[in-house]
Amino acid sequence: MTMPTSDNPERYPFQEGLEISVPETARLHAAGMPDSEFLLIDIREPHELEIARIEGAVAIPMGEVPARINELDVEEDTTIAVLCRSGRRSLDVTLYLHQQGLAGARSVAGGILWWSDRLDPSLVKY
């Protein structure tokens, strides 16, 4: 398998200010930054997490985000990378978080599918 060379999926309409690339997310996540500076939230459902997951990501299913937003002990400009399967649900959650005043929220462009393609082919695609 040839690894892609772009940070985002081909023909992907990356939205600056709303999204973050998989390599940048992985770099920040691996840096071990405190939650006050960077937080990776996986909004997929528990059955999806059983298939593939990023170690250390905070699991909050999409439907629980409004009720659990107070668990996010972060500042408004903290980078919150929101991960889903393909980047669609995470973009919706990112927009919601922006409406709640969390301007640092970013959807992980291409989701865990692109993470598998770009960085870790051992992650099962589904």
C-alpha cells in the first residue's frame, strides 16, 4: 500500500478555522500536552470504538456532547480536535462547540478513515 502524501484526502474541501489535519492532530496528541492546551475527543459510538480507536482520546458519543460539555475543563481557545469516522459528524460537533464559545474546536479532516490511510494502516476501516 502506498501512503498518501497529502495531509488531507484527495479532493477534500478542507475548511480552515474549522478543521485540523490528521498529521497535525497526531503530532499534538503525541506531544502529551495538558488538556488545557490540546484535547482529542472521539465522538463515535461505543461499537465503533471497539473496531478502531486512538489511544488516549476522550470518548464522548456525539449524542452525549451537549449533556457532557461541562466535562471539558478547557478554555475557549484550547485546541479541541473532534474525531469521528469520516469527518462529517465531527464537523457538526465542532460547529456546536463553536456556538458554545469553544472557538478552538476543530474537526479532524477525514476522520479515523484518513488517520488509517495517512498514518496507521493497522486501524481497521469500517
